[in-house]
Amino acid sequence: MSRDDQGMKKGLTNYGDAEFSLFLRKAFIKGMGYSDDALNRPIVGIADTSSGYNACHANVPDLIEAVKRGVMLAGALPVPFPTISIHESFAHPTSMFLRNLMSMDTEELLRAQPMDAAVLIGGCDKTVPAQLMGAASADIPSVQLVTGPMLTGSHRGERVGACTDCRRFWARYRAEEIDDQEIAEVNSSLVPGAGTCGVMGTASTMALVVEALGMMVPGGATAPAVSADRRRIAEDSGRIAAGLAGSALRPSSIMTPAAFRNALTVLHAIGGSTNAVVHLAAMAGRLGIPFDLGEFDKIGRDVPVLVDLKPSGSNYMTDLHDAGGLAPILRELGDLIDLDCMTITGRTLGEELGAAPDAWTQKIVARRAEPLYPQGGMAVLRGNLAPDGAIIKQSAATPDLLRHKGRAVVFRSLEDLAQRIDDPDLDVTADDVIVLQNAGPKGAPGMPEAGYIPIPRKLARQGVKDMVRISDARMSGTASGTIVLHVAPESAVGGPLALVEDGDEIELDVENRSLTLNVPEDVLTQRRETFTSPALPSARRGYKALFLERVLQADRGCDFDFLVEPAKDDET
Ligand code: FES
Ligand code: MG
């Protein structure tokens, strides 16, 4: 080869003759009509996660065109490639079950194919953490691009959006407040087009948190999926990625402990999704950065909730974009943010914030002196029921229930819950505490978003809107209620949650961060000795077998044990 072939030489397939490997590679890529001039440039890979099953990514083909334009304007060669796409509603048993598979797919393709930098196009909840877990492990210069939030819909004159309103209308339907016709009408209005859920669900949360981490174009978190802004952000992502080719600004040098601290601060301030705690733990784990739930809780004691979006507040992502996106949030947080952290642009977070448009009067991001909620969105609970921690989204809970003692009403599994929750004879009152066991990472498996346990129908009909609910499951970021999640260790691996029986007294005290099972220790010891575990999921083959064997608990991000810690040179 007479030219130096820049990116094309990276990671040659091993035929035992490097020159021949390059010769073959070029023969095949030339089959797509590339000239030598095109191939003799840095290469920017573009991870394409479009899929006929993923409405949240319906604009990806459009974004790829804009990214390519940005890459070419900067003199590099864009090469899109497909990876797995995961949509929340089309991922059996759960999207969390598939997240690690997507992270492995992303990591291996970033490493296997020749590229000097990458633009990762994600959006729907698990896709962004999966891509950044993979990028952290491959440690190739990468820019995260998101598809952006969907617009809001309209139902009989009321503004609606997925999927806080999905849950609200479904709860009203269950309570027989609205009829079959109206629920069918709502169903057509909740998702009015391409893009991710328009409330502060996991997708919006991850977008803002990743911008705060420095892995995204400044201002890239909030532009609507179908806006011109979104395409310009995509073009800019391509341009920046081309500039990163060959640079030392790798994911490991941007996603530092200080950057994660910024991300956790923003997570509290936006009243973000509880799922983000699991994802950030997994992303940090990939870089060997310790993730301490206690530290997360401590940050939350000083960081108020500032963003008035559903489910903690009342607006939508498009409103936050119109209010300036992440910039006004960072400005309000001020000294709570480390502005010296480096970003993918080669400038610090502080320099980027200085270059953002000046603040204007708006009603979405509150002043720090007058927050929506005085503390962070989430609190970490501990106690004999959750020795390794549990999470509650206090900003979306009922204030009166944050300190509550009640009688446990226990469901052994998701099937048990489905069978009995609406039984008119169920012995339950509004003061009870509903407990769901065996819905954690291994128990269900895949830690489903089943933590949003429905209010028993007979109580819903009486107008009961919220109760204390506890599980080892997750909850959608779009849901609200006094709901304790991610109890670790989970019941399926012998966590104390497994020992709770009907009628036990459970005490929740969010102010003191405690979750206590008021049963004497000797009784618990006796229960432990005679405990027989219910039939748990098992698998003989395939990804499910791998998942059940190697998945870590929620406090470790539900990553696989063999993926934690950075790869060593001889492993890549
Ligand atoms: Fe994709 Fe909500 S379902 S972001
Ligand atoms: Mg979700």
C-alpha cells in the first residue's frame, strides 16, 4: 500500500500477513465505491441503533445524515454500523436484561472495526448507558448523541406525554374514572412521534447526566427529536468526533471521579430517574471508579431539586429545552459543580458554560434559593431490610408517607402479585406496606420495572392514590409514589427482603434514611434457618444462563462481574 491509509490500518483481521489483511480490507470497502482519497482519512464510526421496534429512535436515519455531514466537513470519513437497539416496551423480559448485551456489542464493535473515534446514537432508556459502558471499556474517543425527546401530545385539550401520563390515565381507568373509549383515545395521543419520553424519565435523565459528564455536545441533551436544533447537534457531534480522532481525550480521561460527582449532583437537581443510579454505578465500574451509594446520598443533602418536570413537577422536556436546557441548571448549582472537568470539546465544563447563551427569565429551572424540593431527588436507605442499600425518589413521593410504620402485605413474585393484587378479599388497608419479593436482577430476572406496584383495586376505587411499596425491582423514571426500590441484596440471593411475612411491621423513615423490619433478630434467624426459596429462574443455555450466573446486584450497577474494571492491554 503506497498511501498511509490512516484509520483503515486499525485492528486488522489476523491472517498472519498484515499487508495482505489491509489489501483485502481495502478491496472489500472499495466495493462500496470509496476512493483512495476517502479511505486515506481518519475514520469516525457511527453506531446506528435504529430499529423497526424502536419509535424512540425513529429519527436515527436522519441524525446519521447530519453526523456524516459534520464528519466530512471536518475532513474525516464517516462509517455507520448497526448495533442492537433496545426499546423499553419491546424487550422481554426487561430492557435491563439486555443492557449488558448491548454494552458488549458496542464495546466489541468499537474495538473490532477500524475507527479513530465514534459517535454513539442512543436515546431510549438503556441504550445510552449501554453505549457508554461499551465506550468506557473500549476506550476509543467517543461522542454521545441522543435522539432527543418527543413532542407532547394532546388529549381532549390537555397536554400529555409518555409516560407519566400513560400511568396516570391507566390508574384512572383502573379506578373506573374513565371508560374504554377514552382510554383508547389516550392511547393514540401519548406518543405523538419520534423521540424519547418527554418527561424526566430515564432517557431524559441520562441525556442530562451524560451532558454533565462531558460526553455530549454542550446543549445536546434537550433539543426535541424532530427539531432543526437536534440535527445541528448531530452535525456538531460528527465534527467534534472527527477532531477527537487520534486525540488523548478518551472516555477514561473525561469520565473521571469528579465528572461522576457532577453527574450525580445533576441527577439529584433534575429529580431524575432512579434507574440512572444503577447505570452510573455500572459506567463508573467499567472505569474502575468506586461508586458509593452513601456518597450519592450525601451529595443529595446539599442539592435541591430545581427542575419542574413530570413526574416530580409538571412540565415536559421541550419546556426545559426552551428554558435553556442543562446550562441554567449548572448555573444555579454553581459551586456544587466542578467546572474544571474536561469535556469532549477539549474545553472544560466551565468554559462551555461561559459560552452558552445568557440566562433569561423562565419558569422551568427554579432558583436555588426557591427550589421545588429542598433536598436531592433521591435518598439512599439502609437498615436490616436493605443492608446494601435501597433507593427512594423522595421528590416524587407523598410527604406524609415518608415517615410511616405499617403492616406488611407480602407478594412472593410477580405472578403472585398479578394473581392477588386485585382480589376483593385481599386483607389490605391504605396504611399497610406492600412488599414484592423476587423481582430483582436474578429473581425476575432482569430487575423489571415492577416496583411501581399498583394500588389494590379495592383501595384504588376508594380513592387511595399512594401507599408505601417496597421491592428489589426498579421503577420507571416516569412513575411516582412512595416507592422503595433496588433493595440489596435482593430476595432471590437470600437478602432479608425474602424473610418478610404478612403482618410484620415495617418502618420507613426517609429523614433518617432507614428501612427497618421490626421483627426480633432471633425470629429472623429462625426464619432464615427454615427458609425455603421459591422456584427461581434458571437457564441451561444462552445469554440468560450467562446473565443469571454473572449479574451483580443493584448497588454494583447490575453489570456482569467479568466486565467490571478496565480492560488490560493484553485483553483488547
Ligand atoms: Fe423510549 Fe421512554 S420508551 S424513552
Ligand atoms: Mg423508562
